[in-house]
Amino acid sequence: QAQLVESGGGLVQPGGSLRLSCAASNDIFAHYIMGWYRQAPGKQRERVATISVSRNPNYADSVKNRFTIIRDNDNSRLYLQMNNLTPEDTGVYYCVVPNVSVWGQGTQVAVSS
């Protein structure tokens, strides 16, 4: 069964940066679009960014020019570099294979002074 394991969340001040990591099973990473989704307190889950096997990224408008999704196909790892964080970025971040609805357990990101 495919597995996704996230790490790298934490508490950061507004304007700070965090880098999330996702370790994925080889069998799923090699063939599918990968993505990061998030769920803020009291809100529905939303797509943050996705990236194709050929590394073409796509971002939600709210994170463009601040977040970068990175795909390491050789090591089956997905990253999300988050810069200039704001309190609105607070939430649980999930590594996802959207086409087959496989989700990691999530990692908490809190942006607060």
C-alpha cells in the first residue's frame, strides 16, 4: 500500500520560512502528480500546490511567489519551501497523490507572533 510521510512543520513567526518534506513509496511517486494540500482551523481542505512527474508546478493564488514545490524523483521525495509566511498559512499540511486520493497523516504549521 502506498505511503506518504510528512515532516518539517512547526511554529514560525510571520515573515518566516519553513520547508516541508514528504517521503513517498517508490511505486506511487514515479507515476503520479504529487501535491500539497492544507486545512486551516474551521475551514475545508484546499489545494496549495501540485507538481507533475515532469516537474511542472501549479500553485494556488494565495501562495504564488511565496511557496515553491519541489520534486526529487530519484529519491521519491516531495518538498514545499514556504517563505514569507502569514497567519493565514496556519493549518495542517498534507502530502497528497490527488489522482488516486492517497493522503499522508499531515504536519502542523502554525504562524504566529
